[in-house]
Amino acid sequence: MGKPAGRLVSLDALRGFTIAAMITVNFPGHPDFVYAPLHHTRWNGLSFTDLIAPIFLFVIGVSIAFAYSRRLAEKSPKAELHRKIIIRAVKIFAVGMFLNLLPAFDISDVRWTGTLHRIAFVFLFCGLLFLHTTWRQQAWIAAIILVGYWLAMTLIPTPGVGEVMLEPGVNLAAWVDQQWLPGKMWQGTWDPEGILSTFPATATGITGMLAGRLLLSRFTPHEKVNFLMTAGVLSSLLGYAWSLAFPLNENLWTSSFVLLTSGFAALLLGALYFVVDILGRQRGTGVGVIFGANAITVYVLADIFALVFYGTLFGEVPLNEQAVGALIDWGLAPKLASMLYALAFTAINFIPAYALYKKKIFIKL
């Protein structure tokens, strides 16, 4: 590995655009009027929206490689790095719990999982792995996780059923959650961010760390792009081939889903790295960089702002439905009106992101 590099504008922009996309799809103007690509796939399959979470975990892995390569090069004590990684993971998890408790703060009926909870665990596991393993060991660990998860999910009969099942709420991962996951589950009898699926989600983070290692290597910038794009194509093809036996499924975070989405993430990062950092064409990246500078903070603010923009009632109708209804009355197609409201809400979240960026305030949860 070469000398730790400075910040990549492409990486910062990808992080920010991913968060912006996450906010847009999480908060449609009206839940009944949503374009198909902006929906999560109901079960097996892959949509644009299904790509967002794995790309963000991939970016977290790349960021870990950049941040902790620098710390290790500076000879920072590993005990201190352990402490910082654990504290940051706990803070992210705690903020996730805070959002789950909104608005009633009813601890008796709370969900203990979610997007931030998964980010916390993936960051924790990947951060500790990065400090104590080589890139080859990380690659082997990811491979073992993915193959082991595949074998477990497709060979172990679902308890209580007597045969292997991969259906919603009826599969090994759902059974594990039903036995040991505290609190309520997102879908009643199963949770997309449950216990078992956190292991392949960690493998997604590891693929990002491997990409980060490549970008920090002594290869020339053009060689880095070639390797990253080649790895992206091969990972995508292998993920597709694996999906013929172990379907693409974000809810189960299947091994095929990890490889295909990590391949897409590598291709996207490679393309951005070539255009933005090698060719120096940074026009249009500013919005992404600003969102990305305080990515998790903006994600949290979006949930808080939603209490107003999606929870405020005018008569008996929420503000978002009032606004979408007005746009439809003006002649817009319902799905277009819904998407425009979602984009407007994302733009509102850009305001605090811009203010923090201009004041050079970077909140690290």
C-alpha cells in the first residue's frame, strides 16, 4: 500500500448523492403515487431503490480504508482506534433508536433495528477488521460469509416448517429474528435489517474496504480505474450468475445481492473517480459533496423534518397529501406530483447541509 491519499471528490460526491437518493425514495409525496423504480422490490428482484443502501455501505467501507490507513500510517495506538470505532458505532445506533422512538417515545413497542442500526454494526465490524487484517484476509472473510450464508439459507430447513423456505417471514433468517430479536419487527414476523442478514451486509462493507485499498495502492490512477471497473463487471456477473440459485433479495441481503450491488457500486465509483478526480471535471458534484459532508446528520434531520412536512395535518389531511393534491389539480400526473414533492423535501434538507458545510461544521456521529 502506498502513502495515504487525500480526499477524493468522487467519493464525497457519491456518499452525498446516495444520501439524497435515500431521502427522496424514503419520503414520496404520496405513498399511493410512486414510480416503480422508486419502490423497493417486494421480494426477489432489484430496483433502483434497492441499490441505495448497499451503495452507502460500500462507501462506508471505502471511507474506512481511507480514514484508518491514515491513522495506522500515523502510528495511532490501536487501543485508541478501537475506542473511537466502538463509541462511534454506539452513537449511530443510539441515534437510530431515537428516530425509531419518534414521535411517541413508547419504549414498550419499539423497533430495535433499522438503517442506522445496520450502518452502526457494519461500521463496527468493518472498522475492527480493517485494523487487524490484510486485504487478502478481508477478501477471504467476505467470501466465507457469503458462501456460509448461502449454504445456511439454502440447506438448513426452516424450523417449524421442515423444509428450506425463502419466503417472506418463512425462512431461516426470519426464524432467527423471531427467536432472538427484541422489540417489534418491521413486517410483524420478519425484519429486513435482522440478525443473520447483518453478516452479508458486513461483506458489502468489506467490498468497499477492498475498493478503498485499491484506490490507496501504488498503481497509477488509470490502472486503479481499470482494476476497479474490471472488478465491478466481474462482481456483477458473478452476482447475476449466483442469483439463478440464490435470488437477488434486499430483504434477505442474499449473497448474490451483495456481489451484484457491490459490482454496481464499484462501477459507479470507478466512473466518478475517472471523470471527477482524474479528468478534474467537478462541475455538478457540489450538491453531492455538501450532502456527503454531513451525510448521517442530514439523514437524521430528514426524519425529524418529516414530522412537519409529512405529519402536519390541514383539517384531516397531511401537508404532503395536500401539496400533491394541489399539484394534481393543476394538471400534473399523480406520480410526477408525488416525485416533485419528494424532490422538494430533499431540497429542504439541503439547506441545513449547506449551512453546516459553509461554516465548516462536520458532525461525526
